[in-house]
Amino acid sequence: MTIHFPFQNTYSALPANFFARVAPTPVAAPRLIKLNRPLAIQLGLDPDLLSTPEGAEILAGKRLPDGADPIAMAYAGHQFGHFVPQLGDGRAILLGEVIDKDGVRRDIQLKGSGPTPFSRRGDGRAALGPVLREYIVSEAMFAMGIPTTRSLAAVVTGEAVMRETALPGAVLTRIASSHIRVGTFQFFAARGDTDGVRALADHVIARHYPDLKTAERPYHALLAAVVARQAALIARWLLVGFIHGVMNTDNTSISGETIDYGPCAFLDTYNPAQVFSSIDEMGRYAYANQPRIGLWNLTRLAECLLPLFDGEQEKAIEQAQEILGEFPEKFTVAYNAGLRAKVGLFTARDGDDALIQDLLDAMAKNAADFTLTFRKLGDAAADDTAGVRAEFTDPAAYDEWATRWRTRLALEPQTPAERKAAMDAVNPAFIPRNHRIEAVIQAAVNNDDYAPFEELLTVLARPFEDQPQFAAYAEPPLPEQRVTQTFCGT
């Protein structure tokens, strides 16, 4: 049987130093555990064929589909602030690119498909737990409308991988509008390869920002466009309580998508300094630090582009600083607009930002659950205040704030029902809570039981609907269920 992928590969047509040609390493006994059928159709693929044993072999890297041009991409990166001149795809192989039903070029990449020249002594494999985590969280982010890579399939390999102990091996098929990162630019800049930087920039403009081809200064416009997308993306993260966990430059996508769901997590109780990642010992990538780190990463991109800006370095730096200077305002505008929507304000007035900050301060002091507080605020807009008051250890702290909130709401014409509907459309009832993800992983790893995985995906596909039959999934963890650390998937 031949399973056809309509590949049109452009990245593998770039110069040879952009990647290494390498095929996936075959695995013993691949078994499909999840196929994202709607996404397969969107990509122009046949989900019925992908669901066959032959399809599972392709999704595990055991056989190549027609037209594939498998490569591991080269990139560098700052990891927790320390520069590593060569990283690259150490356990991921890009099979090729397809044009989806909307005319968007999408990468099809296997993650966990065996060693590459960039594996740095690693085995190039992935354990089942991190594969399930990335599948769950990336698809939840998509359902919440946040730009993200997607998950097409998860396959168990029939082989164990050795970490602290032997774990089931798995492969994730990841879909992205591209896998080009800030670190990809750093790879060439670190080598003084200005031609490589230019070729990459031209490729990115053609692929992601085609309107910039005719700009007077296309490379300046490219930096400005990436700054704008990252500012908007990080604002969206904060508005749903998402902590990426490992915001290295090699995990910062040029397309503006969320990429690399390693030790990621969502807030339960609101704490701006919250860190879950076991490797983030200094809190560099804490929840509230993410905008600052986003700008730091973009500054590293700007450094790579300086030779394309101006032959005189001081002028180039000045031009880059001017563009980077737009990030704080772009982030703040997006974040504050999102917060206003979360509390049911349809217009911006003086005092709104302070009013909302007072709510966040009260939430932090009173151990209020981030997601449930905002969701129940929609009920409070319709005069059902019992739920949101109960989120605060001292309900009087909410009452004091709510008096001012209601005074502000009275200045707008919406009915309580209209306001609640609008708030419910931006405040998810269901997020991928850390303890739920952990329970799914344990059921799969220990018992080969994927029913909890399937049910969690069902719930998270409709995050803004109440789904009474799944009400328990909205609840925060009990004290003994709390997940205090998440771990990188390598």
C-alpha cells in the first residue's frame, strides 16, 4: 500500500549547511494510539489510510511516505541565558511540507524518531509521557485560539527508552507553520555567515511574511513583524495562565506559534512568580517573567540581523533598538485588552488597568484559582456571586473589589446576560490542569490505558463550554493531587 503525502519541500532546498539529511530510525512494533482526524483532513491526508498498520509505520518513522525529504534542522540557542553554538534537531526529523486546505504551508515533523547528527550523545527517542503531554497541551491551546504547533498523531514504538527507568517509547507527529526559531538565525550569525542569515531571512519572509517582500527595508520589517507576533502570543499565554517553562531562544518560533511543550504548565492558584519546570532553578521563566524574556529573545534575533540592517554597526544597532522598543507597548496593549475582556469591560477607560491589577493582587493574596476566578466572574456579572467569592480565602477581599467593579460595569450598556456570554467566550472553563495531565500519563504508561487521555482531549476540545457532564475537570487539584514540578521531555 502506498500512502501519499502531497509534499512540496522548500526548506530542504536551502543550502546544505541548513540541515543534515537523515532518515528516521525504524522501530520494532509501532501502534497508533491517537490520530487527529480533522487535522489530517485539513492537511490533505487520508485519515483512514493513516489509521492502518502501514499508516502507523509512517507516523513512527518505520517507513517513509512518497515524496518525503527527511532532514534534521540546524540551529543554535541560548539555554537559560547560556549560548550553545550548535543544538539542532536531536530527536526530531522533518519529513517535509504540505499545503493545507487553507493554502498554508505546514511542516510535518516526527518527534522521537531516532538519533541525528545533532543528538549530542542522546538516543533521539521520546518517552510516552512527554508525547502525551505535548499532544494534550498543544491541542488545548489550539482550541483556546492561541497560535500553536499542532499534534497529528501519537504512536507507541514497541520499544523501551531508558531515562531514570525504562519507559515506553513513543513518536509524536508535530505540525507547524514552520520549525524556524530565533536559534536558527543564531546558528549562522555565530559563524559569521551573513549569507546564511540573509538566505534564512529571505526564506522566512517568503514563507511567513510575504507582504514584506516589497517593503522598503524588508529585514527591518521582518524584525518588527516577529516582535509584534511574539508580543501578542505571550500576552495570550498570560491571559490563560500558561507557563512555557523553557523559553530558550531555540524554543522561540519565528512564525509566532507556541512551540516545544516540555515542562510547560498552567497556573492553578494565581502566583506571578510561579515556576513548575524542574530545570528552571532560578525562576528565569516564571509566569510573570515571560514578557521580559520574550523581549530578551527578540533582542538576540535583532543581533543576528544587524549585518542586514546597515553596514555601519552603530546605525544598525540604533535601528534595531527602535524596533525592539515597540515590544513593551505592543505586549501591554494586547494584555490589557485581554484582561478587560476577561472582566467584562468592552471599552477602555482611565482606571481600568488599576482596577484589574487590584483584582489580580487580591487573587494572589487569597490563593484564588486563576481559571475559575475569571470563569466565575462571568456568573457574578449575572448576579450569581457565590462561586467567585468562594475562590478567595477571605471573600471580603472580593467583595471590596466587586463594589468598584460593578460601578465600572454600570458605565457600559450591555445586559448582564450579554456580558456573561462575552466573558465566557474568553475565560475557559477547562484548561489542561497539571494533575489531570499527570493522571493521563500514569494510566497510559502503567496500564496501557488511553481512555483517560481520550476523555481529557474531548473535554479540552470545547474549553469555553460548560459541559456539565465533565464538571469535575474544571476543578483545581486537591492538596494531595498538586503537581509542583514538571520535567523536560528529553
